[in-house]
Amino acid sequence: MMFPDGLGFLESIEREPLMAILYAYFDESGKKSDHPVVTVASVCATQARLQQFDDAWNVLLRHYGLASLHMARASRLSEKCGPKMPKGQSADERMDALTPFAECINKHLEYGLIKALDINGFNALAEKLRAGLGDPDDPYYLAFIRAMLELDAHTREDDRISLICDDDTETAWDCYRHYRSVRRVHDKLRKKTIALSFADDEYFPALQASDMVAFLSRLEAKSRFYRDRYSFRRLFEYLTTEKGVNCMKWGALFADEAKLLDLSKALPAGRKK
């Protein structure tokens, strides 16, 4: 086949960068009413990488005899979680079994976010300072807005962001309120964010991945804030250690009271009503 002289169609492509949509899957771990630490986690990828991830994750699920993976259940060593994670495994054996899922996340997805907040530290701040963090009563807003701002920094000017959140009856409405609030305050995010949806994690591997990140991050945050020991630290470190070019990049915030105080001075004004 002969192409026209000058390959004008290639010049056109170079002049007009292709817009990409980044799909960001969000999940939370810990409730502010009954946990000392709450985390918001997100895993992100473009459609091409997301399809590769979905395919690889589903192969793992079939290999493990699982319909889906949920870290709360997988972390209970006294319970069976499929034929490859029998009841009574040691923590090391369970981590070894879960490592291929962490590897799948790192290999196929693009960007991961971790926002872990100390609830006692948040509540200890003066109400005016908590309001400066976005909402004097709701630490989730701070975690959400920080994640959104980092997604803005990670993407190009012409990129767009689609958010998919786990359809949890306790937190879905908060996610919607925070999404609307952030878009009212931040012009760039209003331009870049094009969709917010809620989905059943049983059918979306990337939501299962964000569940894994959120769960392990909450345990890690408790260890950092309160020196709580937990059995899955090696898995957390393996998951969140960057592996190199074309692998997952990570952005993490572990905010105790001192860090929250610094953030209250640095963030823009709280949400508009």
C-alpha cells in the first residue's frame, strides 16, 4: 500500500495530542465512628491498561477458585478463602498466596493513591482548623480532596478523569457530596472530572484491587500512628514498592495530628455550601 507524500496524517496526530481518560477506582477502609484510622485508596489506569489488568486478575481468580477477592476475608487466617488459602495458614503462607494479586496490580495499573487519616488527631484539632481541612466533622472530605488534587497533578491538561466508587450504603452518598463540593471549588477539577459512578466490586476487579490497597493501608497507618503490630506488613511493602518503568506509581499520605495541622494551613479554603 502506498501512503501520500509527507505522511500528513501523522503530522496531524502530532499537532493534536490524543486525550486520555483515566479511570480511578476508589474504596475506603475503616469507619470514622468505630475505627481510629480511616483510609481512602484509589487505583487508576487508562482503558487499555485496565483491560489487561481485568484479564490478568480474572485469570488469578479462576486459578484460586474465587469469584472475587476481599481482603477483610482473606486476612482471616482462621477462615478458608478458596482452595489455595485454607483455614489455618500462617501469615507468611497467606501473604505468599496473595502476592500474585499484588504483583498484578503493580504490573498492569498506572497510579495508586493512599490517604490514611488518624481520627483522634483530626478530632483533636480546633474546629476552625478542621473546617480549614474542608469539613469540621468529616475527615473523609480531606482524604477525598487530597486524592483528587493528586489525580489532577498526575494527568495532563487535556486528560479527563472518571471516578468509580464502591457502592457502599454508608459511604456512597458522602462520596457524591464530596465530588460535587470539590468540583465547585476547583475549576481545573471541574473541567477534568467527567463522571462519577458507583459499582458492585464483585464485578469490577479494579475495585477489588482498591479494597486490597485500602485495607492494608489502614493496618499500616495504625502501625505508624499507634505502633500496632500486624501480620501483613510484608505484603503491604511489596504492594507499594515501585517496581520501575511502566509499573505502578504510588502517592501516599499518612496523616497524624501533626501532619493534619500542617495540611490545615496549606489547603485552600473548605468546601462551598
